[in-house]
Amino acid sequence: MTTPLISLVWTDHVTGRQGFLVVDRLVRGVASGGLRMRPGCTSAEVAGLARGMTMKEALHYDPAGRYIPLGGAKGGIDCDPRDPGAYGLLVRYLRAMRPYIESCWATGEDLGLSQDLVDRAAAEAGLVSSIQAVYPLLDDESAARRRLADAFAVEVDGIGLDELAGGCGVAESVLAALDRAAVPYAGTRVAVQGLGTMGGATARFLARAGLTVVAVADLKGTIANPAGLDVEALLAARDGHGTVDRGVLRPEDRELPGDAWLSVRAEVLVPAAVSYVIDSTNQGRIRARWIVEAANMPVVPGAEAPLAARGVTVLPDVVVNSGTNAWWWWTLFGDVGADADEAFAHIRRSMRALVGLMLDRAEADGTTPRAAAHALVTERLPVIADRFGWYR
């Protein structure tokens, strides 16, 4: 893959803060990728995320499906989403990016931003929708938009289907790896960093599958209990940014420092918050057998080789957390309806097949799952480009 097709840096005239847009590739004239807001966000980070979106789209290509993958893109804003001026900054960013959102960039929630907030800001910025660039590709736009709106209205035990789809995919990736290794779910311990949309849903699905969630980390620190946490109570006590009200903790639950989740005794670690949290300096603390990347780019490249040398398998983000993006498009294009059971079944089948294909390739090539995923993408991209064209 070559350099990005579009790379923009925007400076807000009110605050001086910067925002970024990177379009890695266009397929059928459109690219897909969320918008994140976090302090310290950089153009290089957004470029890496955009490249990852191109890979995720390619990995979910199914010639028999209604949904045909798009290109990859990503947006980012360098600001703390808790800043009082964050919403106004978001509106001004979207207003500046309006020509791209109208024509070629379909975006939505990502780290620091909820879909409700993106939708509200997009409307204030004069946009029809944050995904309106996709509308010309639909066979029946009104039916597709109605189907997606209906899906977003679905709740499962008080949590929206849109908030659960990605975590369902992450959890299924974990379960697929355990099944392959013949490791029983009961007794398998999990630590999750980040209890927002992705981390919270992952914790719920894994706990309901019979695994024991022994630690979760949020902005206030790590909550741990070797016997298992009450996941449902923690989820119910979150604020809008995934921070747990400590008033719901039981006497046996312990509060530990923020990075303690790295070294707890657990077979599975799920970094589900920010990028670059596992590096060459802290990887040695990890005692888990699997790291499952629910967040984007949480393991830096320099950490993966020493982890592999110690027998720690990293399941990469381009596969593991791709369920959210895929569910949006499966729903919009009509591969699944506005039904939780149907959506979860489709996500589970697709993710299990993709994880199996990746691990088979890694075993055959004698390489890491990440390298295997890249090899699969390298094979699929020319097929997509030949059929649909990069820039049409």
C-alpha cells in the first residue's frame, strides 16, 4: 500500500487546536472511518488508523454479501473530550470537513465521542448525516436509513445494540482463540483496560460466556478482584466516558493504580481504550497468554517481538475490533436487519471465521497473527481494486 490519498491538518480559528483527516483509499468513491477526540492526537496516529480501516474493510469482503467494502479513512481532534469547549470545537471541525463528509468520507463515533454526540454536532454543522457519502451507493436509500435507525433504537438489557456490536466481535475473537487452544471458558480470567463502549460490551459478553473478569481499568485506576468482578454492576455505574462510580464496589473489590491491569493474573488482556499502551518498557510485566486488541493500535511494534518470544499471542486490532464497522454496513446495506439476535449471530459467524483464517495463516507461515492478517489483506486488496477501482 502506498501513501494516503488525502491528508489534511485543520487549525481551529477559535482555540488554535488542530484536527486531522486522512483518507487512505477510496473504493467506489467512498472511504469509511470514525472520528476520535483525545488530547495529544496526531496526524501520524490518524494516518495509521486510516490505514487500519482500509485493512478492516478488505478483510470483511464477501463477494456474496450485499455490502461491498469501502476505502479506509479516519478523523482526529487534539482535545480532551471533557473540555468545556470540546463540543463547539467538534461542530467547527465537522463544518470545515463538510465537503469531504458530503462527498467521500463516512464517519461516526470513535474514542472520546459517542454517536449521539457526532450526530448532534453533524446536524449543527449543516450535514444531513455523518455517513451521507454512502447514500448514493444504496439500492433503496430510504429503506436502508430506516433500517439503520431502527437498529440504533434496539436495546439489549439497557444497552444499545450499536454499543454492543463491537464488543460482541471482540468477545467472539477471544472465544475463538480459547476454543482453538482447547482452553475452557470457566476459570479463564480476563482483564479489560477501558470500560467504555468497546471494553464494556466485551466484558459483558465474556462474563456471560462464563469467563471471569478479574480487573477493569478506567481513568480513576484499576478495579480488581481475583474471584471476579460484578460486571453488570460496574456497567450500570459508568458515566458517559466509561468511568465507574466507586460507590458500587463490594468490600472484596480492590482499587489499584491505573496501570495495574497490565500485570494482574489473567489469561487474557483486552486493551480497549487508547493507543500505544503496551510498549517495550512495560511488556515484561504482562503475564497473560493472549492480548486481544479491542482498541486501535494499543501494542506498539517494538513490544510485539518480545511478547511473542515469551509465548504471548497478540490478536490484532484490524481483525478483533472490526465488528463495529462491519455491523454498521451490514445493517445499512441489508445483510442483517434491525434485530439483536440476527446481528449478534452474523457478527459471531463472521468474526470466528476471520479469526480462524488468520490463525490458520499464521500457523502455516510460521508468523504472528498480525503478519498473517496483513498477508490476507495484501491478497484481497488487488481483488477489490480490480473489481471496484480505488478512486471511482
